[in-house]
Amino acid sequence: MRNLNKRALFHRFSPHRTYSSAVFTRQSSSSFNIDEVTQNYKQRTEFAAANYRKNGSLFRMVLPPPNVTGKLHLGHALTVAVEDAICRHQRNQGNKAEWIPGFDHAGIATQVVVEKMLAKRGRRRQDMSREEFVEECHKWSEKCSSEIRQQLTRMGASLDWTQNYYTLDPKFSEAVTKAFCTLEKEGLITRGKRMVHWCPTLSSTLSSQEVNRIDVPANSYINVPLTNGLKRKVKFGQMHLIRYQLVDSDSEYIEVGTTRPETLFADVAIAVHPEDDRYTKLHGKQVWSPVMPGRKLLVITDKAVSMEKGTGAVKITPSHDPLDYEIWNRWKQQNPSSAIDEFSCIDENGKMVNCTEDFAELDRFDAREKVIEKLTNSGNHKGLIKHDGAQVNICSRTGDVIEPRLAEQWFLDCKEMFGRSAEQLRTGKIEVFPEYQSHRLIDWFENQEPWCLSRQLWWGHRIPAYHVPGQNNWIVTADEQEARQKLGDQFQQDQDVLDTWFSSSLVPLVKNGWLEGQPIQNPSLNVMETGWDISGFWVARMIALNLKLANGESPFGKVVLHGLVRDNEGRKMSKSLGNVIDPLDVLDGITFEKMVDRVKESALEPAEIENAVKDLTKRFPKGIARCGPDALRFALLKYDILSTDIPLDVSNVALDGLHFCNKLWNLAAYYDQLAEKCEVIKDVDSDRLIDEWIVARLSSTVSAVDDHMKKFSLHLALSTLQKFITADICDVYLESTKKALWSNDIPRIRQARSTLQRVLQPTLVQLNAFMPFVSEHIYERIFSREPGSILFDVVKPSLFIFHRNEELEEAMKLVTAAMAAVRSTRQKLELSPKLIFSGVLEMKPIETTPSEIRRLAGDVTQTCGLELQNVCREVNEEIKKNYMATPVPGHDAKLWLRIDAESKKAFIECLKKQLEKTVSRQEQYESKVVSYEAICANPNTKPLNVLKTKKKAENARKVVENAKQEATRIEQLIENQC
């Protein structure tokens, strides 16, 4: 073992500075007190974000901007806990960490929420001017952003609010306009017709991320919203068999399966597979439309038609189905002279157009029923056919059924940008954690469909494009005067706004000075951390746009994608399930009754409210206990954030965090007891191996935590710290010092206090990344430091490497394992904790000498009632005869135990009682064996019961055999003691 210079055992911290005149209450409660540790939380988070480091590297992150649609939920809280831990750890390492907050205007989401809010006041957006509605949205966003900021601060988020951004502020608006105009000038943004997701309730296109694809069983119903705010049930999961009469034959027809009879008005053709023999003779023939008198439809061929689905023949309605659009485009290219133009029979509000007069202005689902009725009366509806695996697209914002719609929109060609972006991942220029998530991003980049940028909303960035109404000559410019000069006074700006993801994808550029023409830092951000569910919609687009607009510079060097928060049953968080938790409910606590009232006051359907209340009754019968911010962060960070899903049992795990806070509180109280006994003396010499060991464990812990943080395995970093504090400091080191405290051994108390101070300081600094409030409070209180002084300490492996001592750590592992063996023996034999064992440790050769093992054991083994007499390579025959052998778990060693003379009589009595219980259990199961064998031998016993009883008999025999062995062992122990 190394002979360390005792004065070099501990790292001295740099002088602490006071940087605030704020006064914090120093009087501590006798038990952990949430209010006490969180007082002045706002100042504390501001201090943490202030970046007083003059040296060190610059580390930058942005908080994924929460939508200004309402308060944060646990998914947001996970993001906050993860990113704050990363930034605080960087500051602990001596770096200057900037964590930049922001808010997303969230176009569609915010507009929907505001419309619902206005509806409660009896107002409709359609009855307001655009300016009035936008003003209401601004008021709402200001209210929500204020509430969200309060939530973030209360959770301890050390965000730099001096750099706060909003994706609809003037600076972002300028950046969005600049980016749009630049991309349009290069020919990447164009206007054209394509198939899009359309929500009739919103009268707007949607991104794929705003569409939920749900499986629909046969003949099932979906609640679809009406314009008056109510809902109606619409049947889905049905395929109707429709007959189309051939034009040149009164007796021949072709039958087509369709789930959407209401779109028959927009049919342009019937398609079959060219190799389907059933329809070969019909190629090129014409059929009559069954709903539009006099309209002829051509039978065409295309290999995209499935011969196995339905009848193998499909109606082609290019304006209402993406596959139909592809098939019809191919036909038009091959037959430009004979193909008609596609048209829509459903308008932007879900009403029927371009149809017969009796269907005009009907709701599309009312029209469906009426079409079926009309076809039935004409003999062209031939019933329903089997339809498995049906899916329906639902708007995630309104619950309306998505209408595939051919619309003229602005599109961004992403092919070249996505190709360059994928190369960044493949070459490792951008690292992704976990690594398997890089494939998700690459898959996104390989999907090179143009990005639809237009949204038919009032809330958002107006597209900087101008035209004269009725003309299709568009001008894209950042200068309205330029548009006027080129188009005249009749010009108008496009009424549409841009997809929210376009503006949020510019965050790295805006925060890196791109708008001001400053030199672009590469990368703009060190780490981009967010949930994997938006990796394509946001992360991929940030990479693509940054590479394009910043001359090939990457927006960030590392991407960390955390999992989706689910409840402890693995279900997605949903208000209708009642499993959405407000983080403040964990911080402050909430009663079951208030949780139920909140659900009942929500906008859920009665059936959904009933289900949600049932779930709350099951999961939170007593509500949620008040746990505070540290316990919430503990609960969130105890899970592997890099997993795909995080089944969060927040209330129970937060209670575990609260118990850990209590453990820390008791640790601080014990330190206070040591401090009361002796004054502070720097560099106290210690000849105790236990002191050297705990410092060595500190060094290993600092390195392990840093390694885990580099890999973004935050759960392992936190667990490492927790284990060090509870198992090493509290269960071993503190226990070893209690005898000195009780006996008032001042020299030893002074050594222990000095050692504990040097160990606790860096430990609390590292813990500050995960549980900032309790760590700061304890640090300041027990060390009499100024508020915020913990932020000036630097804790990194290089400062502690000299104190590493792996041999000593291994030796202590052996000692603590031997102690565990003693406790296990005491528990098995049901012995009194007052009984004292004498022991000899027999171990195979290890690097540590027996004398050092004895020195370590002398400090700690008394806590388990063991007096270790000797440590040797091999015991003699006398020891083997008079002591009982107990294996030491995890080591090639044995512990030979014997009760001291004073306790021997009580020990023998305990053994005799244990023997009686063992013999009684043996006899009980011997009787069961006899009974089971009799049942099996009975010819009237059913064969199945015989098999079950034989298994029971076999298990009973095992119990008997184990009891015999146990009885023999106890008898031998009794004999050895006499």
C-alpha cells in the first residue's frame, strides 16, 4: 500500500467569493425542510446561470422552446432536469456554460387553444379581424410564457434569461424572412400543387407530426368535431362494394371497393393491375360514374394497384388520395392528350363541391350516407366486403379526420440539404447519443419529399410572398416596397403563415449571430438535447438549414435524444387517460380530490372523464405527496434517459428522492455534531486507513461521475453519487467515527471532521448538478459559506487523481463483504444484535497485506458486532474445529466466527430455539410428503391432479432435505460452543 503524505491527502479548493448581498436564513430545521432549502430559489438559479468563470471553455446549449399553449408537463420537466444537470456539471468542471431559454409561438397549437378559449366567451375567430385575433394570441402567449418561466425557475433551471428568445419576436421574424428569401432565390423554395394533410376544422395543412394514425377495427365509430363545438359519431372500418356499368354494355360492369363513397364525385378513372387476368379485357374501356350522370371514366392500368386488396380494382380520385394522385400523374405523363385534369369534390371546410345539386354544401360525412343511399336505390351499392387493417388519420390538435387534399402551397426542396446532413452523421462530424438513434435521423434524411411550408392560419410568420389577386405571378421579397413597385398597388401579401418548424429550425443560427453577419461559431451549440420523437421534425431540419445557410457549418457537435415519458404501465401520457402530471403537483403536492376536480373541469368527453377518474383512483388514491424540486429531479434522472421509453412512476420515485434528501440532512446534522466538538484546523494529519480509503473512494467517484456524464448516462452518474454518499460515507465512514464521538475522543473527532469536510465539499458540488437546492443549502450551512459559493468550486478528475488507491478500495470491499456475512448469519439464526462475534478472516492472496486489512477492519467491524482477531491466508485446525465458517460473498474468502464467552450462553439458547423451529418445519413437510404420496397412489385421483400433487411432493421433499441439513449444521454449532 502506498505511503501517502498526509498533508497531500486532500484537494484544497480555491478561495470562495461573495457575489451577492442577498441574505439567506441560516437556521436549519431538525429534519429536511423543503421550504428552507428552496427559499430565494429565484436568486439561486440566477446565480447559477450568471457564469462568473473567467477561464475555461465556453459550453452552449439551448432549451428546446416549449410551446406557449399551456403549462409544462413531466415530459418538459425531464428535458429541464437533464439539460440543467449537463450545464451545471460543465460549470463544476470550470467551464462557462450558457444555457439559453426560449419560447415557441407554436402556430397551429396556439391558434387552436386560443380559439377554444374564445369560444368559452362566446366569440369565434371567424367573427374577428385578423389583427384582433392575433392580439388575443399575443396576450395568451405572454400569459403562458410567464407561467412557464415560473415553472422553470422553481425546478431550479439555471437558464440565462438575458439571452431569452421567442420564435415570433422581431429578430426571429427578420431571420425567418431572410432564410425564406435566400432559399427561394436559390430555387429551393417553390410554389406548386401537391398532396397535403388537411384539417377541415382548421382549414389548414398540417405537418406529419401533427397527424395521428390510428388503427380502426371494422364497423367502429370515431367522434368527429362539428362547427358548433359539439361532436358526432361517424362509422369507419367499412369497405363498400360499388358497381360501375360499362359504357358499351348494359350487362357488363366492374366492381370497386372503397372506404370513401363521398369522393365518387371526383373520380377520374378506374385502375387495375396490368397483370390481373380478371380485368385484361377491360383495359382501355370506359365506365359510367354511378353518381354523376353522363360522366365517363376510363379503365387504366398501373402496377401500384394491389390485386389482393378488395376486388383488385380501385377508383382513382387524385384530389383525395396520395396513391391515386401518383397513379394519375403517371397516366397523364404517358397519355397527355387523353387525360382529364383532377378536381376536388370536398372544399377546405369539409363541404361538398363539384357535385350534383342535391349534394352541394353537404358535410362530407352526411354526403357519405346519402351517396350510399343513392347507390342502394340505383342498384349500384352491392353491400360491404371484408376490410382488415384499416387506418384513419386524425388531427392531433382538433380530433378531426384528416382530408388528403391537393393544394397549391409553398414547398422546400430538401434533397440536396438532407444528403449533406446525412453525411455529417455517417462521418461522425455530428455524434448522436444513443448511437442507434442516428439511424432514425438518417432515415428521415433519406425521405427526400419536399417540405410543405404553408399553413392556412392567422397566427405565425406571414410568408414574405406577394401577388395580385387572381394572378399567379408571385414575388418573394423582404421589402414590401419592392413588391409594390413590381406588382402595383393591387398587390397583396400571402395570407398563409409558415410551418412553425421552419422558424424553430433557425434557433442555432439566430443565437449564433447569423442575422447580424457575425462570424459563425462552429458548432453553434455544443450539445442539442431533446426528445427523440421530434428528432426528424426539428433536429434534422436544424442540421439541414444550418448547413445550407451557414456555409456548411454544423449547428451542434452532439445530439442527445432522450426517451418518451410514459406512465408506470407504459402508456403514453394523455389527458383522456388521466395520467398527465403537472411538475408543480410533485413539487407542492396535490390531493386526490383536487386531481379529480381538475379532470372534471377539463374539456374531455364524459366517457373520457370517467376513465380518467378510474385511473387516478387506481394510481393516486391518496394524491401526490409534496416532494419538492430536488426529489422531482431525482425521480426524473434515476431513469435511463437514453431509453426509447421511460416508464415513469413519478410519485413513488420522487418519494425515494425525498428519503435521499433526508439522508443528506442527517449526514449534515452528524457533521454538525463533529464540528461542535472541535474547532476547524486545516491539514489535520491522520494515520487512519479509513480516512485514506474514503478519500480514495471520493477520487474514484469523481472520475466515474465524469465518465458517465460524458456518455450522457445521467442515471449512472446520479446512482454513483448516491451510492457513494449512502453506502461509503454514511454506512461505513460515519459509522466508524461514532465511537470516537460518543467517547469524546477529540483527536479522532478532529481527524474525522477534517476528512469529512474535504470529502463532502466536492461531493456536494457534484451533487449540485442533480439536486441543486439541498446540496447548496447543506454546503453553505455546514461550511458557513456565502450564498452561491458552491458555484466557484471546480471538481474534475485531474484534481483528485493523486488520491486514487485501488488496492485500498479492494481491501475495504473485502472487509464490508465480511461485515455483510456477519449480518446475514445473525439474521438467519435470529440472533440478538447484542451478541458479539469473534472472527478470523481467511483469504486468498491479494495485494493488500493482512495487517492493513486488520487496520481497516478495526475501524468498522465493531458496527456489525464483530471483533476480528486475525487475518490470514489459511486457518489452523483449532479454528476449523471451534469456529463456524461463513463464506464472504463476492470474494475467495471465509469468515470463521465464534461467540465471545460472555454471550455464549445466550447464543446457545438462540441456537436451540432455531433448531426446534427447523426440526418442526422438517416434520411438518415430512407429513405433507406422506399426504401427497397417498393422493398420488389413489386410483380415483384425476391424472391432472396427480401431476400437480407430484410436483407439490417434490417441492416438499426439497424443504425436508434443506431442513435436515440446517438442523445438522445447528447441532454442530451447539456442539462447538459447549
